[in-house]
Amino acid sequence: MHDAFDFVMTEHAAWQHADGRVQRVFALDAGCWLATLQESKLTLDLLSGTGAEPVRDVFTLSKGLSTVPELTAALRGLGSVVRFRNADLWDAIGTSIIRQVIRAGQSKKLYRAFCQAHGEQVSLPDGTTYALFPAPEIVLGLSDDQFSSIGMAFKRRPLKAAAEAYLEHGAKWRELAPDTLITELQAVPRIGPWTAHATVADWSNDWSLYPYADLAVRTWAKRAAPGSDWPADEPAFGQTWRALAGEHLSSLTLLTLAWGSQHGDIG
């Protein structure tokens, strides 16, 4: 299977870089798929089971979206952007918890080390293996030392609280509308508005739900359009961003992050 596209978002820590290619395994209910991006070609291979491919959405700069000229020019240069939805809500929750209050590069290192140490190992066609995010049952069984040994002691409590809640409520959560899910997630200790919104954006690919006034969006908007007078504080930026986007808030936010991922480490 091949897709025509201009750019694929590989900002999520589950994408693994090796030997000139980027790969990610999607463990869906009915089947396990390997996505490979190499030399601008995207390939999907079924590793086991049956069923539909992982869902991917295409984002483009709408003709109806009129942003500041510098930003419009930068985003138009992206062309069509493909991003896969995170089909595993538990992974989306865990990823957002690991991302809390640390740099993108560090959060990715922690995520991958956690997967390698405690996640299920999936065999790939080339003889290598790929480590999935540890299941909630596994997370609950880990000792304090097992978290500390990979530098994740400060993530132990929020991950365990989330794992316990997911085992109890996960089936119901997966059936909820995205905006309702955001509210439900915030009932879990250590999951606040940023984590809930980031989780649901990753899971649904509705980027109007992302915390669009956060540092990542502010940083890349300013770098893409340095001549614009962007508000310095988060609330004022959020109001400006929403007014600027109108009904295109999801695509404007995602495309800005996509532009940023070409120039630095995000996600």
C-alpha cells in the first residue's frame, strides 16, 4: 500500500528512526500493522490478524483560512500533511503523562526506554523487534525501582493512577465523544486540562481540542511568522489564535505543529 502525500507527521514518540527509515507499529483490535516511511514513500504492512488499516487523516491549508501572510506562506509550503490517529487510547494517555513538564526530546527518550524495558515485543519482517507501550496491567505491577532504573520515578504515580482508571473505565472512555472524554479524563489524579486535551487530540486527530495556546504552538507560530506581533502570554495568544483560525482551528494548529516538526523536535 502506498500513499501520495507531501509530509507525514512522525512527531509521536512511537515512531522509531533507524537505517534511513521511520517505523511505527499500530496494535489494533483486529490486527497489527507496521507503518514505514522511507524515501518519501509510506507503506503499510499487516503483521498479524485482519481488519482495517490504522486511520490516517490528511490536513491541508484551507482556501478559506486567511492567517497572517508569513504564517500562510509557511504552512502552504507543507502541502498535504498525513497524520495517523493513535488508535490506542491507553498509549495516548501514557504518552501525554510522560510529556508533562519536560522537553520533547527527553519525553521521547523516556517513552522509548519504558517501552523497551516493559512493553510487548512485536517481531518485524526484517528480524528485528518493536516494543509497544506497556499495558496498564504491567504498569500497575512495576516496582518503584523499576521506574527509577529508567529515570521515571516522577512518572510512577500519575502512570499508575491512569492505569488503574483505564482498567476500570477504558471500555466506556473509548465510546465517548472527544469533548466528553476530555472531561472524564480529568477525574483521574494527575491528569489536568493540558494532558486531557493533548491525549484526545492524539487519539481523535481533532486538533481543535489540542491545548493550542501551549508553548509548542506559540513557539512555532512565532518562528514561522516572526514579523507578526504575537501575544506573549498564553491566554492572550489563545484568544488571538482562535479568532485567527475561525472554523479551521484543527487544521491551523496541526499544520503549525507539522511545520515545527520540520525545524525542531516536538510532541
